Amino acid sequence: MDGTDNRVRGRTTMVRERAGRGTITIMDAGLAAVLGAAVGTVGTIATGWTSRSLTKMQMRVDSLRARREPRRASYETFSSTAIALHDHLEPWVTFGRHLERPKPSGGAAWDGVVHVGRDSFKKGYADRAVELAAEVSRYGRHAILDGPAEIEPCVNKVVDLSGELSALFRVMQSLNSFADEEGGATMAYDTSHMPDRLKQLDHGVREFLLQASAALDRDLEMRPRAHKLSV
């Protein structure tokens, strides 16, 4: 009997003892140790996978942030310069050009033609208009390079309108370079399109800002999910 008892105690299998109607399962120490080690290994694997996933997600978020911030700065510089050009030209287009209109003859309606010369603008006014238009073009190229492709039509629209509005002032620069010191050289220029172009520029900047905002929002789509995983 003693040998039988030893074999029973030495087994590494489960022994069932019946007590009334129930069945009690007893697990020996060896099997418990093996199962405990297996559970610990699974837990370690799961923890490692979660850690790697969080690391990759954080790298993705950091990459999006690193790309988003320069784009945001580029968009802001481009739109601010276009607005500055609009604000610079608005007083002259709205009021100033009327001071240069020729005297009406025969009751004819004004066709928008003005006679402008060196004294038609304050010193530096034409130069500043040309400078701002050039900056709009330059910063527009930066915005297009920063992408995405969806913003390019809006950028090109703003750049083209800025070029049209500044055309008069580029001509004035050329005229002034050949004019004598008395500033006697003048020219006739049709400004009838300028009020409409100025409104289009304002609308174009607003349209660009909407497109740019949508592009920046798309860069943030991964951030909420990254935050949930890291909690």
C-alpha cells in the first residue's frame, strides 16, 4: 500500500476526488508551475506588442506634426501677403482712381480709363504694390510645394489675380524709369476691371484658407486614435 501511495503522490497528472455529487479537481505543483510560466510568457508577448504599437503610433504622430507645422506657416505667409496686397490696393481702386479720370465730354459714361503719371501715387506706392505681388507669387510656389495637390488651383487663382492687379504699377515703374525729372510722362490705362478683380482676390484668399484648413485637419486624423492607445 505504501508503494501505491507514493506513485499517486508522485504523479504529475490531475487527481479527482469525488465528494458527494461534486467533483474536485486537484492540480499538482509541477503542472501549476508550467502553466504559470506559460501565462507569464503570453503576458510578456502581449506587453511587448502593445509597447511596439504605441511606439510606432507616436512616431506617426510626430511625423505628422513635423510635416504639419511648416505647412501651416507656409499657408499663413501666403494668405497674409495676398491680404496685404488687397488692403494696399483697395483705397486707390475704390476711390483714388476716380481722381485720375478725364473730364467727361458729351455726357458719356466713364469707361474706367485713367491718365496716370509719376505724381498720381504717393512715393513708394507703386513699388510696394509690385513688391507685394511678387511675394504672393513666391510664397504661392512654397505653398504648392508643401502640398497637398488639392490646394494648387486656389493658389494659382490668387497668384494670377495678384499679377493682374499689379500690372498697372509695373507699367508705372517702367514709365517712371524713362520719365524726366519733372515727371511729365503720363499714360492712359483701363482700370474698369480692377474693382471686380479686387473682389475676386478677396474671395480667392477665403477659398484658399478653407482648402488649407481642410488639408491641415486631415493631418490630425491619426492623433485621437494615438491618444486613446496611449491612455
